[in-house]
Amino acid sequence: MKMAKRYCPVCGAEQPEGGGRKCVYCNSRIEEGAKVSWGWVEAILGFTASILLLFLFQNLLYLIGLSIMIFTSPFSLLRLQLTLNILTMRYELDVNLTTPPELLSFVTLGELALLIVPLLYLKLRKIPLRELGFNFKDRRATIIDLAVGCLAGVGMMITANILSTITSIALLAVLQALYGPIYGVLLLLLAEEFISEVNAPFVATSLAQLILLVASVTLLVAPCEEIATRGFLQQGLEKSWGRWKGLAAAAVIFSVLHVIFYPQGSSSMGLPGVGIVSVLLALPTYIILSLILGALLQARDYRIVTTIAAHASYMAILVIMLSV
């Protein structure tokens, strides 16, 4: 039986029968994976530019939204919080500036910045949009992709809860071994409290806020992050580094970006030593969930609608659970 012809994705040369994973002419990888028109250089540079644009757009939108809320409903930006000071064992009343769900949803519009570089690159290089993952086979396949994605999102939430529990137990054992039983528990509790503060803007106090938050995470956060991360970054890394290395690298990059500002944030709250503990507490779950999304993209023949549905359903469940 004659083997199917294989071609190098970089130089286009036909490979001899029985060839290995690398091109015999240019030494590029030819193993199966994402078949896109860009490699790791374009993926890394493009994704970096996308993150910088995201940071710029969201900060600009935050300033605009904050200014509007100061004039329209200033008291919604303030929160009174009664906390127990562990050192003095006294309750203290604090007034904090918060990010209400309305402001968070407005800032979420900045997620659209993640699409600028990938779409501009495809436009300039005249690359079809299907290479980003918009390869719709037929209506039935699309419905199946959406269903698989939604079910995967539910599974991701269950996985996240299990991983969070395991990570907390393991990290507590390490902290107690390093700092003693009491201080170890205190560090973990403070780290969990800090992560709760990070998630506080996702907590809705009314049905209108809940609808607004769910719409934001499903229509903006999930599609934009999946197109930029799985559609552009992961596929480019897979093209150059191979199927599994590209998947792992994209998952780590995506996860680190979610926790990179934890140390700075905890320091601004007067908890400088808690940031690193918070990173160690949250990072394993982020990485596993990112690996699941990346593997889901591969399993569904790089049709990104599946990972968008998974990401969207996971985020929607998270918002509902935080708000209940």
C-alpha cells in the first residue's frame, strides 16, 4: 500500500516515504498539528502586542468609566468593610475603592483589543479567517462543537474545584513546614482572601448585574481570549515547536498572565508576602484549565468555536457561583 505524500509546512518540499518528524531539506518539524501560515516568532510577537494593546485599552476604558461613575453614582464605587486585624485582634472599619460590575463590564470592552493584531496579520498576509479556527464544516458539526464546549466548561468547573482543594492542602503542608503551623495557616487564609478580592468585581448583587456580567464574559472575554490565545498563539507555537510543546507553552503563557500582577496587587493592599503564595495557589489550576482548552482545540480539529463555548460556559458558571 502506497503511503500518502507528505510535504514540509515551511519549505513545501515533498518528503520521502518513511521519513521522520523533520524535513530532510530544511530540518523543520513536519509532525501533525496546527496547519497555519505563521510560526512561533509571529505568534509570540503578535500575542505580546495584543497584550500590550489590551492593557492600554482597558486602562483607558477604566479611566473613562470611573469618571462617568464619579459623576453619576459615586457611592457605588465605595465599600465599607469590617475586618479583623490579626495583629491587634480588633475589628477595623475600612473604606475601599471598588470596581462595581457595571464598571468591570465596561472595561471588558477592552478585550476586543486582543483581536486587532491577529486579524490585521491575517488581512495583510491575505490568510483566510478559517486558519484562526473558524473552519465551519456544517451546521450539525457546529452544534456538536458548541455542545461539547458547553459540557467541557462544566467539567472544567468541577476540575477547578478539585484542583483548588488539592493545591490548598499541598500548599498548606509546605507553608506549615516552612513557617510553622499557625503562620502557615494564616498565610494561606490571607492568600485565599486576596484571590477573593481579585474576583470581587465578578460578584453581582442584582439580577441586572448578573445578566451584564454573564453577557460580558460570554460575548467578550471568552471569544477574544480564545481567538488570541488558542487561535493565534497556540497554533503558531504548534506549527514551529510541535503539537504538544506548542500546547504546553501556550497554556503556561496564558496562565502566567492571569497571576503576574498578584504580588503587586497584594503589596498595594498591605500584604506584600501574600502575593507569591496567591500565585502558587492559583497557577496550577490555571495551567490545567488552559491545557484542557488547548487539548480541546486539537481534539475538535482546531475549530475554535468549541473552546470559545467551553471558556464561556466556565466563566458564566463562575460568575453565577460567585454571585449566589
